[in-house]
Amino acid sequence: MSKKLSKHSSLQNKRKNHDFLREEKSIAPSPLEKNKLLWVIVSLVFLFVLYVRIRLLSTPLERDEGEYAYMGQLLLKGIIPFKEAYNMKFPGTSMMYAVIMFIFGQNTVGIHTGLLLINAGSAFFLYLLYKRWTNSNSKAIIASSVFAILAINPAVLGFAAHATHFVLFFSLAGLVMLYRAFSPSKLLHYTFSGLMFGFAVLMKQPAVFFVLFGIILIARQYFNKSFKTKDLTKYSTVFITELLIPLILLVIILKIGGTFDRFWFWTIQYGMQYISIASLHQGIELFRLTFINIFSQSYLFWILAAAGLFLLAINNLRKYGVIEIILFFAFSFMSIVPGLYFRKHYFIMLLPSVSILVVEGLFNLKNKIKLKSYSDNILIMAFAAIMLWTIISNSPYYLSDSPELVVKKIYGANPFNESIPISEFIESHTNPDDRIQVLGSEPQIYFYSHRMAASGYIYMYGLMESQKFSSLMQQELINDLARINPKIIIFCHIKDSWLVQSKSDEHLQNWSNYFINKYYNLVGVVDIGEETKYKWMDDAVSYQPVSQNFIYVLERKR
């Protein structure tokens, strides 16, 4: 009798587990699932996104991409992280760049081909995740297509291979694996889920908020009595252990390679200084300015998402998936908050949850349409109209602007187009083992020229910030330059390449003027106006820049 009761209890637990995960079993498939028009429109959206991404494969790298590409290039040379280049981010994205460049080549096309595949993977994982929450193919595929179009929007710099794309890929993969672990409970899936989340954190630290979401999902399984306390201990231990493995391996590599102290300084000590610089008031203003720009380019999506969030929160009838979707949005939003900088590409981490809320908004409005027999077609046409409006409202970007023009329109005087000819000049006037130094924040020049920096300081931003390490960092850069005497110095007279503040330490700039005048000759001027002018060698010596933004290329005196 006791064996029968035990068996009955076990079956009940399994049933509860499946009910929690798949309450949708009792839901009959919607006629929308078989609507051919919907699948045609969704297919066209994906094909259009593929076309745009292929068209923009050769887009010149901006400085974040340049940083990852240069660090990835160093990795391919066998140089471990934080030995020859420093940054406050964990080195996961640079490692992904190294993998991508190993497969597709060390060039912009190769890097953006990798982004195309990563973005497609994120869209696929979003489809699987949302389908888990709704048991609806139609909802899931619409959300996936909305994400695809939002993720390439210029307002979030979606054409550039930022770390946020890689955070999403691994976080969404981790969530999908976690749900597979729940039904039925499988240690192997907890293992893979933990690893995926660990890789996500390795890409960039804010991924920790997606990890917290995953932990809450595990805890919710326990409180819903899907498994016992001993199972919670077992599954959580496996999940957290696997989560930590990528970081533990990184620390071991850095310890053996002798760069752990540098890693700790940049990612923890300086990182804490960096996220404490902006005040709450400044953060709110930065959010307002950034969001207004993003909202203006896709406001129909954002309005629908807001409606979806509101209607979801007040829906008392639907039980399954509501809390998960709301929590997913909340933790996605928290991932863009650290530091209060709210840069455009940070919002990429918010897009999967926004895409889900867009669909929730669409379907809630559909359910309120009185003409039930036409509601599916009305929804499809509304979806198609929003997609079409999004494309038409920014058609030059999507359809006609060259990659170089896209960069010029979005980044203005930042020298991302100009970095390519500058690098070609440097490569033709130096040997492969010559060191160069960019006095500015343009690490893409190191990547394009295939030349190593004289110092690990590949950005000037941290040195100009009002933080306690800035003077020490400036002196380290000065010591590096005085010791190595780079063959070429590229001095960027561009505001956005330095971001000098009213309280910035001016020691580096004063010293660099003395150092350059004493030891270097002018061999190139890049004058960045409406049309960039390039002057080399003798022509550069007599040329006076006419714009406020220009670059001097200087060669060490013989």
C-alpha cells in the first residue's frame, strides 16, 4: 500500500511540474497558427533583416567594436587578456570576436557575419522561450520577428557588434536550457544552463541580472512544489557551479599569465569608480535623452509594449506565463541601469522582453475586437503595417545608405570611416613589430593596421574622468610611451575621443605636447569636415586644418 502511495505521490509531483511548465496543454491551438498570410509576412520580415545585415556587413567598426576586435586579434596571437590592452569589461566579448575572426577572417565583414549569426541565434532562442510561456507558435514567431527588426534599428546601433548582443545570445540560451531542465528535471540541462549564464556574465557584467532571473525561476519551481528541498539543493548547486566555471577558468588563466592584478584593478576597482561617477539626476537625464531618440524611431512598437505590460499586469484570467514575462522585463531593464549611462546599445538587452510585450499588446487588442471572425486578419494587417511603417520611416538606412554614410550620419565627426585610410598609411610606413599609440579613444586603428599599442591604455576616457585613479593611470601611460617610444603616434583632436571634463587632470595633455614636439615629425593630417581631407608627408607639414575635428599622424624622428 505504501509503495502505491509513494508511486501516486511521485506521479502527482511530475504532473504538477508539467502543469506549471505547460498549463497550455489544455489550450487548443489558435486558427492563427495555420494562417498562411501571417507566415508569409513573418518570413518577409526575416528575409528583409537578413538583407539589411548583409548589406551592412562592411560597415566600418566603431570604437567599441575596435576594442573587441583589437583584443581578439591579440588573443589570436596568443596574448592573454589584460597583458597588452586594458578595459573594465570582462574579456568574453573579445574572446567571441577571436572565435568569429578565426572562422570568418580579421575584417569588418567577418565580424559582422558573426553578429548576423549571433543575432539570428538570439531570435531563435527568444522564439523557444516565449513559446514555453504561451504554447503559441504564432505569438512566438511574431515576437522573434519584432526582435529581429528592433535589434537592427540604428537607434540602438544594432548594426554594430556590441557586447550586449552576445550577452543576449547566452542569456536567452541559458533560459531555454533552464526550462528544459524543469520538464522533467534533468541535471544535464541545469549544467548547460549554468554554463550559458556563466558565458553571458563573461561577455559583460550586467548579464548578472539575467542570472538572477534564472535563479528566481528555479526558486519558483521549488515553491510551486515541483521538486523537494533535496532536489533544490542538488539542482542549485549544479547550476551555480557551472555558472562560476567560466569565471574560475578565466581567473586561473590570468593568474598563470600574471595579469590577474591588472584584471582586478580594471574590472573591480576602476569599475566601481566608473559606475559611481554619474549622479541620479544625470542618469535620469541621460535615460530621457536616449529613450526619446530610440522611441522616436519605433514608437508604435514601444506604445504597444507599454499597453502589453499594463494589460498583462491587470489580467486576472490568464495564469501561466504572466509573472515570467513581467519579471523578464524587470530584470532586462535592470541590466541597462548600472552606471546610469544609458547608452543606446545598452537598450539591446531590453529588446527581447519589449518584443514579447509588443505581441502581448497586439493580442490583447485583438481580443477586444468585436468582429471575431476578422480579428486574426486585422491583427496580421496591423502587424504588417507597423513593420512597413518602421522600414519606410527610416528607408535610407535600411535600403540605400552606404555603410560609410550610415556611420557618418550616426557618429558625425567620430573618425570611424577615417580609421581605415589612417591604418593603411601606418601599415605601409611601419614594420609588423613596430609599436604605435593612439592618443585618443580609437582602438580600431590598432586592429586595422595590425600594429600593437605601445601601452595597454587604448582609451583616454578613464584618464579624463573625475575619479581617484585618473592621475595614476595617466602616469602609467606616460611611462609606457617614454620607455617604448612608439614609431607612430596618432593624436586625435576630437572631443568625443577624449571627453575632457572640467575637473580632468591636464597633466597627460601637457606632457604629450612636449613629448610630440621634441621627438616626432608630422607626417599626416586628417581633417574631418563635411568631406574628409587627407594630407600625407610633405603636404601635411604645410596644411592647416579648417575643421574643429582633426587627427595628426606623427612619426618618430630618426
